[in-house]
Amino acid sequence: MRKVSVKKIKQNTSDKKCKLWLWVVIAFLLGGAVGYVTHYTVVNWHGFFAVCPDGVKPDKHGCCAGETYTDAGEGWMVCCPENAENCFPPIK
């Protein structure tokens, strides 16, 4: 039977733990990067592909047909339907 020193066994074990942590960190960073790119793409392209419920693209302010682009105060602009009190943020 071959004798292996305790020092050699500890070194092999720590190398395996180090490699495992390296893979965990790489997976975490890769997952974060994919999540960021996905979120960034969805947020930026939402306005490009957005359509109103009637299937028509919103006007230059992001309001659908029958909605008025209105100042809600404090720098907020909203789209308000003519016959309702519920206002919504513009689509884009």
C-alpha cells in the first residue's frame, strides 16, 4: 500500500474546493449577465413593439386612440381616456 502524506491529502482537497468555488462564482456572474441583458432588452424593446388594444401603434407620445396626453403634475405625463378618470403611463 502506498503512503500518502497528510499534507498532500489536504492540498488535493483544497484544490477541489477552490475549483468548486470558482465554478460557483462563474455561474453566478454568468447568470447575472444573462439576467441583465434579458431585462435590458425587454425594457428597451417594449416600446418598439408595443401596440394599443385595437392593434394600432400608439401616437408619438405613447397614447392610444381616444386618449389625451396629460400633465399629471410633478413631471409625470399620462394618457387619459376621454370618458374615464383612470389615467395610465404612456406605452413608450
